[in-house]
Amino acid sequence: MMVGLPPDLDDVLEEAWQKTRRVPGYLGENEARFLGILAACAPAEGAIVEIGSFKGKSTVMLASVAAHYGLGPVVAIDPHNAPCATDPRIAAGSSTFEEFLVSVRTAGLAEHVETHRAFSRDVAKGWNQPIRLLWIDGDHTFRGAKEDFDLFTAHLVKGGVVALHDVLNSFEGPIRVFVEEILRSDRYGPAGVVQSTAWGQFRPEDGKEYADTARYVVENPMRWKTDEENPDSRR
């Protein structure tokens, strides 16, 4: 998937993680660092779009990497409303917006984040930019996650990557979208899961080669072999 890793990537990720780890949220370290790799290395041109910012943990990681490599501002979309199914402890009528702003400012990244305090469907109505990395961590219902996927992957450029959070959690939406819209699609190539983050690369020209393998895994899970037994068949 990657054309080549920047020689300073390890240092950039470490610096970004030290900022990210201070922000409240539910993004694990391995996931955060992988998200940074996607931001730095997805072989495509376009915007980095985040749907679901919460208190800014993933925003800080993405913006730190984007700022270093001159990738433009991270487009952070979130209504910052409550109650929130992914965090029921947030009181109804309250908001995470001020905490989000504090996180971004404290990390020194305010000028590298384009903030949209809005529902993703409303931002999508006027969206016309190509997207190289789409990070979906908003509404975790199937209807909500699929809507985010459908509205914004329409702008994903060839070689770009879409990633979804919480695919291995108790929510229905992210895992169904990953399986039904990426693994079973002929338009996505390399794909995988890091901790609870799933990802797939948009490859409309040769995605079918990968989809045939992925479809077999999904439909025949008990017959799947290990890499050693079947080294050429893993997606």
C-alpha cells in the first residue's frame, strides 16, 4: 500500500504520540500510531477528513503528522453533542467542543485543523474536495456509519485509504461497514485491522483481485488456513 516510509517517520510518530497521549479519548497507542502512518504514507493527493473528533485525540495525531509533512489541515467534523452512544457518561445537553478546542490548542495545532461543529451529512452537502484519508469514528450505528462511508468515500481518490474505529467493539456499524462495503467490494485492495481500527485502500482498478480472497475468508471462516499453509491467499 505504501510507496515508501519517510526516513524520519519514527521520530514524527513519537513526537505526535507524546502530544496525543495527553488527550482524553478511546484511541489506543497502536491505533494512533497506525493512523499517523496512514496520514503520512497514503499514496494519494487530497484532504485528511475525520468524522467524529470527540475531545481531539485522533485529531491531534493526524494534525501533528500532517503539519510536519505539509499535508494541509485536518478537516475535523463533529457536532460535539450529547448524549453520545459511544460515551454514555456525557450528560445530555452538554458538549465536548470546548475540550476539543483546548486539546488542539494545547498541542499547538490550531492552525492545522479545520473545525466543523456540524453533523457529517450537513458538511457533505457542500463537499467537493478529493480525500486521501478518511477516518470514520462518528455515529456507530450501522445506518450512521454507512451514511458517513457513502457520503465521503464518493470523494476518495485512487490509492486513498478509509479507516473505521471500533470494529472490534460492541457496536454494529463499523464492523458491518468494513465487511460489507470494503471486504466484499471489488473497489478496495489491501485491508486489515490494527487493534480496533479497520482500514482499506481504494483500488477501483484491481480491487477484485483482493475482494475474491476477502470474500472467501468472510464466507468460509472455519476453512481458512494459516499463512504457512496458504501463503498467497491472505488479503
